[in-house]
Amino acid sequence: MQKLRLLFILLICPFVLLAQTRTQIKLESAEKADIDAKKSISYLRKPVFSHEGAILRCDSAVLYVDRNYFEAFRNVHINQGDTLNIYSDLLNYDGNAKKAHLEKNVKLLDRENTLTTDILDYDMVAKIGKYTTGGKLVNKDATITSQEGFYFSNTRDAYFKVNVRVVTAEKTTISSEETLRYNTATNWTYFYGPTNIKNKDDKLYTEDGSYNTKSENAMFGKKNLYTNGSRSLKGDSLYYYGKTGYGKAVKNIVFKDTKDQTTLWGQLGEYYRNEERIVVTQKAYVGIGTKDSITVNNKKLPDTLWLGADTLESQRSLVKDLKLLTRPAVKKDNEIGAEDEKEKAEKEKEKAEARKLLAQSAVEPKDDKKANGAERKLNKKVQKQLEEESKKTNKENSPPPPPDSLALSKIKLRQDSLTADSLMKLKKIAEPVKTESVKNVAPQKLTTGDKAKSATSASNTPSTKKAGNLVTSKLTTDSSTLTPADTVKARVIKAFHNVRVYKSNMQAKADSLYYTSADSTLRWYNNPILWSDGTQQTGDTINVFFKNSKIHNFQVINNGFIVNVDGDSTKFNQVKGKIITGFFANGELRNMYVDGNSESIYYSKNNKGEYDNVNQTVSSRLRFKFLDKELTHIVTVREVEGAVDPIDKLGKEPLLTGFIWKPELRPVSKADIIKGVAVKPKATVPAKGSTTKKGKVVATKSKVESKPQTKETPKPEKAPMPLPEFPKLTPKPSDSTKLDSLIKKN
């Protein structure tokens, strides 16, 4: 019996408790009330209700006492606590369920947040509002719109679904097709599906992450993509600080710049928006597009240049701030010089002729024959340029001539070979424009015909004045004028430690590397080694130049040493000198020049293709010719000394001092670039050598020491909270300073 009583109490207790929690809606006041006692219905004007600590007001209402329920009309106002206020035109309030259903012009105010919608269901106990017909949440930091939404007043969280759009005070737009959570207290937005974040410069995509609308800090964890103009950054995890423009990427990083045809990979990276710079470590490598091609399975594919290092830094910099190199070119007498020196020489020649002609025309010719002779001496290019400038000037500015020139034009005048206008234009060609100060053009003696023509041209001149037979013109220049070149930027890539490069026709390794698209030059520093087919080049610095996105030539500066091997042969053709310059054609090495105390050892072949002689030469300049990847000729240019010995009479193969052969360090595929495993060379490599003195070969011994590469760990720095802490990857100042000094030096 006691068990039955206990069971009865357990069953009835929840209903008793529920009945106890139900409280009756209390009518506090009303201007007018009509009561239907039979139906227990009251019709009220401007009533004030109270229920569970909430105050409810409206213009009119119908109260159902038995049901503990009322309907409110016009100027509905619910006040709950100190901060929550809800307004609408219609309200259905259930006192038993403690729920409010509001319609038409619904507005919920909670602290600094305003939620507007057409229909809102609000739970008075849980303090949760829900809409399904579209709504908008507004505060000082963001405006959020969606088709469906839930607002939690206690936690100040808001959940939005379907066509979610967030617009921050900084004009950042967040859009999501699925669920988005926003906390009005912390300003953190959480994403649970495909989401796009856009502002003036940046675009972010993620399928799982968070973003702070006030601080603009963000964390993304799934299918992340950041874009800025032509640049994009991917990573399994992205951390981004919007106000400072600093970003962090972790695992499977891919950075692309479609403008520069550059792609960068790695496992850990940093991005600096304002500096347009990215630093990547941990299996970092980059692909640079070229116009060279490689045939794979009878198909021609682009031959990309792959570059790997312990640390890679990529940045866009102003061209005016960069030290650019000019491609070497072969001049007369096989001299090596800058590629544009020929053009400069031609321009200087034209200017010299123009100055000479200008001096002749300054004095009035005695007869027409001399004038015609001076005219014939005018360079054709200068004449053409003068004609084009004259046509352009006449089209742009053609004001009516002054009266005095009209009168003079009626008089039959003798034509001179050069008018004042032509002299002025020739003056500009003959003399470079000076921006330091404003100077007057030296007065010239003109004939009567010249005066007539100069009067017309003088009207287009900034400042002219007549003085007898003299016309003085003032040329003004502005040295502070900003030229387009001042704003042009180019891609710069820096590589630190264990640098490796692979391309089908070129491979290399070094301690550090510098590349800029402004001059399309790769520069290797600190014990660089460059391989091309069967050739190995070493030196203090190696520069590789590209032209039209194709490898054009290379230059080894200081202590250059080149070793060439024919196939699997053990016969080493050797060359050493101060500067070595090589030229490519269709991706193959064709010509090579050696300058400065050049020495060489070359194995020649007989008609049967067998090695027969060893040629050893010393010269101030040497030229080497290659065909089908083989050395075919050596041309001595000046001060030649040498010796030829039959190969069968040599007891030991001769080696030049400083000989080094490191095929084991050569990258053989793209995979070697990605792996990033550096093969440590032996501490000491003994090598037999020979030096040539006055045509005689003297055997010597030497040791080539190469220090093993060491990695320097960057000092960790903490990132700002609340995002996770992680180390800064920026190369150490010592690394950057060292590389910059090498660039300036070379």
C-alpha cells in the first residue's frame, strides 16, 4: 500500500509543480473595460498587464481570464527586466505557456541591439526570440539579415539561417547560405557552412571558422581561401588580423599571384598585406612560370622553374627601389658588355650629330648651297622625329597666327634649311633636359623667313620675347613631377638556406638567392653551384638572366670555375676565370666567354670519336662553343699560352686548382625541390690540380673545403590575442641584411 502511495505521489508531483508555476496574468490598470461575465472575457482600452516580472501595454486588448490569455492591438510594448523591450502592432500572449506571438512591425530592443521582423515568437522564460519570415539585427558594429533567426537574450547569441548577410561598420560583408552565429557582446561571428567575407581589398572564404566584426580578427579551419587582387592564399588553418593586415597559414599552404605567374607552397607561412609580402617555411618551394617548353609523352608542356629553400620570402616592391641588372651581350671584338650599350651608343651618336648641326645652323649661312648641305647632313632619324613632333604640335595646338606674321608671309622670303621651331626641337634632342634649374635657350640669328615661322611657333611656347632679330625661349621643367615608373611594382623572391632550383635545362643550389621580375634575373650567393646538361658552374656569385620568360644567359662573378663532362665520361673539360658568361639559344648552352686570367683543360677527339689529346691553355679571354650539349670549339682571344699533350702520355688526368665536382648535390627532379633534404658535402675534398705558367703545366695539390650548411631557427614572437599564439617566421635580420649587402655589392 505504501508503494502505491509513493507511486501516486511521484506521478502527481510534476503536475502539481507545473500547476504551481502557472501564474495568472494580472491586469494592473485600464482606461475602460467591458466585461462579459458569462464568457469570462474582458474588452479593455489602454490596459497594462503584469506577468512573471514583465510589463505589457497596448492601445486595446481582449483578455480571456479562464484561458489566462489575451490579444493586444496597436502600440504593443513588452518590457522584461532592465534591458529587453519588444514592440509590435499585434500580440497573442499565453500566460500558461509564457510565450508571446508578435506580428507586424516587430522590434526587439536588447541593450544596443535592435531586431526587426514581421513575425516573432518569444519565450518569456528562456528569453529566446524566433522568426522565420525574414529579419534584421542591428547594432553599432554590424547589421545582420537572414530568412530565419533565433535570438538568445541571456547569452546574447543570435543564430541565423538561410541567405545570411552581415555588413560591419567597416563595410565588411559576410554572406552565408547556411548557419551563422553572432554574439552581440563579443562581436564574434561563427560559421558552420560555406561563407564569404569581403571588404574593400580582401576576400575570405571558409566553411568553418570565426570572425570578429569589431577587431576584424579571424580564424578559419576548413577549405579556406584568402584573395587580394591577383594574389590568393590557401591553408588548412588561416588566422588573419584585418586591421593590421597580418595573416598566418598552417599546413598545405598555397600562395598564388596570377599577375606574376608565381605559386608558392609550404607548411607554415605569414602574410603581410600592407607590405604585400609572404614568408613561408617547412618544405617551402615556389613555381615560376616560363615560356620554355618540355616534351612529355609527345606533348609540349610549360617548363616551370621550381625553387625550394628552408625559408622563402615573396614581396611586391617598387621598381625604383630595386637594384636591377642588365643582361650581358656580346659587343665588337667578342667583348662582353651590357645589352643596351649598343642602343646607348647609337643615341649618343645621333645627339653628337644633332649638336654639330645645331652649331652650324647658329650662324646664318652665306648662300643656299651651304644651307642645303647642312640640311643633308641632318640625320634621317632626327629629321623623321622632327617631322612627327611638328605634325603632333600642329594638330594639338593650332591658334591663329599673329597679324605681323600674316603680313610677313606675303613677302617673298628666302627659306633657310632650319627654322627656329626646328632648332628648338633639335636643341631638345641634342641636349638632355636638366631638372635642377630653369635656363634660357641661347639666342639664335634668324633670317626674315625664320622670323615669320618663329612668330607662329612662339605663340605655343611657354614664354617668348622678341629683341630685334633675336628670339629667346624659356624651357621649364618640373623635377618633382611623379612619373608612372615611380609607382610600378615587381615581384621579389628571397630564399634563405639550402636553396635548390630545378628546371629541365638548369639546376642549382646555394645558401641564398634573390630574384625579381623587374629584370628577370636569378642571383645565387654563398657557394652557389649551377648545372646545365653536362656542365657544372661554381663561383662567388652566379646570375641567370631570362628574356621573354626564357633562359637567355648566365654570368659567374669572381672565382668562376666550370666543369664539363661528355655523357658518362670521366674526362673533365675545365675552365676557370674571374668572370664567366654563357649564352643560351632555344634552351641550350651555345657560347661561353671567360675573362680574367682564364685557364682551361680541354680533351679533343679524333675522327673515330675517341679522346686523343689534352689541350691546356692560359689566356686573358677565352670563348667556348657548344652544339647539341657538347663542347665543340675553344677560341683563344688574346695573350695565349698553352700546350697539347697526347692523352696516352699523361700518367694522371690534369686538374686545375680549385677543381670541384659535386653531382650528388644536383637536384634531378621537382621532387628533390619539394623534399628539401640537403645532402651535406664532406668537410674536405682533396683534389689534384695543375696550374699553367708560361705554357708549362705544373702539378699541384689542393683541398677544397666546403662548410656544412646550418639552419638558423627564427626567434618566436607571440601573436596578439585572442587568436592562438604562434612564432613569427620573418627571416632573422642577420639573414636579410647579409643578402641585401650581397645584392648591393654585386
